[in-house]
Amino acid sequence: MSLHDAFDRIDVSITNWMDKYGQLLLRYSLATVFIWFGILKPLGISPANELVRRTVYWLPPETFIPILGWWEVAIGVCLLFRPLLRFAILLLFLQMPGTILPLILLPEVCFTQFPFGLTLEGQYIIKNLTLISAGIVIGGTVRAKPQRNKLM
């Protein structure tokens, strides 16, 4: 067996493993992010609370921030259970547009130099593009029958 054949067999093995478990791991990691980031809000220890407070100034933060946090926890919990995926994706896509509001309402907080120089807050917001893309990938699985060799 040549070195090329050995690397090819390893490559096939790795990519098969990624294909088998990638979507599940993506779903669980997205659930973890939403549960973790969400629960911090009602506990009053989220670094995003001040940004939310300043962005959604028309609602009382003592009411809105806990609701937002529990909404995010609900997204995460629903992502953990395959029958609830559609609901999770719905909640996610209803929530995501609000996450870009600081870019519009608080550009001085999000940019060091508009439009490309991002502050940490701006980076925190832009990373939501990844969450949206992950939601799209997971949403694409809701009609697929779970395979026996895939977990949940």
C-alpha cells in the first residue's frame, strides 16, 4: 500500500465520521450556546445585558431581558429534541433579526471604524451569522428520517 493510499483511507475514515456525526454535533453545540448564553440573562450576569438594555430602550429591561433569556433557553432546549426542531428553528429565526439592531441603533458601540472595524460587541453580533447558518443546516434536516446509525 502506498503512502497516498494510506492517507486516502484515513481521509475517507475521517470524512465519513464527520458526515455521520457533524449535524448532530452542530445541533448540540448550538443548543449549548443558546442555553448557556440565554440563562445568563435572567440571572443578571450576561455581558450582553447592557447592550440589550441600550438597544431595546422602549421596553423595560427588567421585563424584556429575562424574557429574551428564557426565549434563548427555549431555543436551546428545543434543539436537543428532534421532534421540536421546527419550533426551535422558528424561535431562532424570530429572535435573530433583533440581534442586529445594535449595529443600526448603536453603531458607536459596535464599530471602531465603520464599516469594518468591529468592537468586541460588534464581533459578538456578527458571529450570529454563524448561528443563522447553523440554524439553516439544522433546519434542512427536519424532514429527513433519523438514521439508525445516527444518534437522536
